[in-house]
Amino acid sequence: MKTLKEIAEELGVSVSAVSYVYNGKWEKKRISKKLARKIEKKLKEENYEPNFLGLQLKTKKTYTIGVILGDLTRKYSIEILSGIEKILARKNYLSLISNSNLGEREIEALKILIRRNVDGIIIGPNTNDPKVKELIKETEIPIVFVDNYLPELNIDFVVSDNFFGAYKAVNYLIKNGCKRIMYLGSSKRLEALKDRFNGYINAIKENQIEVEEKLIINRFDTIDYEELKKIIEGIKPDGIFLESFIYSNKLFKFLFEKKMIIPDDIKIIGFDPVDLNFPEIQKNHFHSIIKKPIPYVEQKAQKMGEIAGEILLDKIEGENKKIRKIFLKPDLNFMEV
């Protein structure tokens, strides 16, 4: 296999020109499009692949990126990862992927990646553990947050506009006749989830509906079925906003037992669709309680991953030192049944 130097000599151009084209920087370096295409054609003909050991010795880089996401069993997380991989592949970076198990392994995963001296880290923080924040403050490795953020740390992030998504979802319920809208959220008070709660509150207040504390359940992931049953029976909401449909199993079980039909007897909306083929969904007779497609807040997961990858590579290559804080507006969609 020919080297960059040999390819440059055959084309009668500088090694740096060939390198810039190979790394996609020819426009920034003001190389003409005609010459860039000529170099690209030659690189393709020669099946050029860089010597990564030589690159590492020369640049002091490992060409590896650490990625820590909360739950890699979810389609949503896989889509974020897909977006990250798409960007990293363009620059020949390899990703080391860790599943933090919803934050339980976050510290351990972060320590391992730092010890491996990766060039950068993309992390979806799933905990407010001070030890995680301290590790991030201490390391000199560039870090970008994805899906969630820690506002006390001045670090680049790409997340959904969770406030906007929740606000839009609750307004949808109100426009469809709901007045007593229950909030079902988890006990984990991550910043992204706080934004969803604030979006719910804002929509309720703007529509001049009284905020009822008893309609707000912020421990839906920890209460058992019997307790949930008593709460809903006592409150009798006409609409339910789910912080995430991943907490929906117990709710669907309750609706099936009460022979309630969505949306005739109660209207439901929440973040992220559920996989209707999951055994736990089938077990709770999901399809028998649904009359029409259920609306949900659809996050732009792949785009989120792509932007996070682009920001991190810019930071590694020193092309953009400005801190970027990006909120992507989600859409309302419908789960087919």
C-alpha cells in the first residue's frame, strides 16, 4: 500500500494537500474542488488506509472515542449511538461503548475511559452523583453531553427541548378536552426530566387550570401496582402525561383491569414510543385497550447523536472552542396499533 507521500509525488502535489483532502478539510484549506476530486480519485484507486500506529505516534491521539449511554436495550439509545457512529466513521475514529445501566455503572465506565486515554467522551449523564461531576471537572479529555445535561458544569451538550415537548404534549391533551391531567414521572430528577415537569406545569397554568399536587406522581418507577391502582382510582384523571412510556406497563395493566379504552375513557400521551411487540406489553393486553393510535413526543435521537459527534470532533481537532448548548425541538407523532 502506498503512503501519502508516494501518492502526493505521483500527483505532483504536496503531502499536506493530500492529507487535507483525505481528512475532509480541503475546503477550509482553500484547495480547489477540481484538485480535491483528483486527489480523492487517486486515494480511492490506491485503497489508501492510514497507518494508525504511525498516526498515534505523530499526533499523540488514540483515535478512540468513549460513549456512555444509559440503556442500550432501548431503540432510542441505539439511534443516538447510530448518529454518533455515523460521524466518527468519517474521521476513522473507533468508539468504545459503555452501558451505564441507567447510571449505576456511570462512574466505573467514566474511570475506565479516562484511564484508556480516549481522545474524547460522549456521555448521557443518568445520575447526579457528585463523584461523576468531580471526575468530569478533573479530566482534560474533551466531553460532550447527550440526551441530558448538568447545568452546573459549563460543558457542551445536545439534548431534546424537553420543556417544549412536554408543554406541547399537555396542550394536546387540553385541546382534546382534558382538565384533570395526571403527571406520571420517575424518582430520578435528572435535568432533562425536570424540564419535562416544568413544561407540564407551564401548560397547565397557561390554560388557567389549577395545579393539583395530588395529580403529580414523581415516583412512578418505584411504587408497586396496588399503590398505583389506589392513587388513580382516588384521583380519577381524564388525561395522563407520561414522563416516558418506558414506565407504562403498570398503567396499561390498570386500564385493562378496569376495562378502560384509550382515548374514549382516558387520554394518554408521553415521551418516546413503546415497542408494542415487547412481551411485557403483550402481557398487559395493550392492544385490547387501544382504539386509536396513541400520541407521543418523538425525540430526534439520531440527529442528537450526529451533532454530539460533530461537536466532539471539533473540540478534539481544536476547530471550535466555544461551548455549544443545543436544544432540539421534538415532534408529536402517533404509535400505530
